[in-house]
Amino acid sequence: MQEPIVEAQIEFDPVRWAQLNPWLSEGQADDRIPMNGSVKDSGGPPSVQRAFARQSHQAMFKKWSQARHD
């Protein structure tokens, strides 16, 4: 019977990782406008509220997308 292979746990070193992967540690510009993700209560059952939320989010995305390309 073979012995199970046990791999040693190596502690993660963020400084060494950043030095080995400089292209991955660069920041990325965040051009998103902060917004409240909550949706107004539509007063209906959960399925109606989800549909209302989906429509609201789609409208906000369209507004954001058009402003971004103007």
C-alpha cells in the first residue's frame, strides 16, 4: 500500500508575490459612479420586485453607459 502524498503548506508572502508578478499588482482605473444598489419597494410579490429591480438596474446601466461614451 502506498503512503499518501502530503504537500507542505507554504505561507503566502504578498511582497514576494508582487515582486514576481508586477503586471498583476498594478491597479486598474475605476470609472464607475458610486451608487446605492437598493431598489425601491414596488409593493408586489417577490417576482414583481425582482422584475422591477432588473428593469431599474438596466435603466441605470444604460444611463451610465451612455454617459461613459459621451
